[in-house]
Amino acid sequence: MYESKDIYVILNEIKEQLKLDIVFLEQKKELDSYLNNYPYDLILTKKKINNINQIILDNFPYKISKLIEIINLKILKKNFSLKSNFRIGKYKLNINSKKINCNEKTLNLTEQEIKLLMYLNDKKEPTKVDQLQKDIWGYSENLETHTVETHIHRLRKKFLDSFNDKNFIISQKKGYLIK
């Protein structure tokens, strides 16, 4: 809570039911320091502050049940957003929109391409084709197929065409790796 002592007092009284930690911050310096340590926390304030996760309390009076609903919705949306956006090298992947971005350029991806990128991104060592077949496509290790190679080839072409990046997925003797 920032600069809203009256609302802080009310929410603090019912914090057990809310199951939230509530902190009161009165000075801008306190707020800045707090946000440096907890950048994703939700801030309730009476005035808009740019570039923070906030709820602006400007339509008084509020029913307490409505305020709790607003807080819960904001927390759910933020959690959803945090769980859907990932960094893969210099790229930003949004799983919900199935898009990957870099330098204001966007590329649409398929579900399988996303699975493959997320898998390779989690691995720090090159991953062999048979391991990708098993873990991404559910194929047995002895199955003769070029599914992995075909997907990697198409992904490389997409990244080359969209981002002029020919080294995003690299091939080594031990397998594939995201650089």
C-alpha cells in the first residue's frame, strides 16, 4: 500500500482472510527501495505511477468485497503473464500468443516449435535427436524418422527469414543446442 494509510488500516485488519502480506509505504524513496527488492508485487495507490504492477484506487467508496475481487484479479493476471513469458537468449517468447519477439520483430510459432524451443532452452548441453524424439514427440528411441531434423530446419529458416539469425539453433556432434 502506497500513500493510502486509511485503506492500509482496513486491509491490515483482514489480512488473515486475504492471505496476503500487506506493507505500508509512505515515501517515494521507500516505494523505490521496496520495488527494487520485490518488482512484481502489487502496489495499491491513489495515483498512477508508471511501470509498476498497480491498482489505482480512485473510485471511492469501495465495497471491501469488490476491492478484494479487484486485488485477486490483478494478482491472477500478473501470475498468468509471468508464467507465459520466457526469455530464450535475446528473444522473448509468449506461450499464450505463440509468438517470439526480438527488436520489434515478431514470429508466429506452432505448439510443437514452442515445446522444442522450451526444451532446448532448459538444457545446457547439446541434446541428441533420439532424446528429442522421445521427450518432445513421444517416439521410441529406435524409430527411424526425420521429424526432429525437419522441425529444426524449418525453425532455423523462420529465424533466418524473420530475425536474420542463422546461429540460433546450433548443431554439434552431440546434438542440438540453443545459443
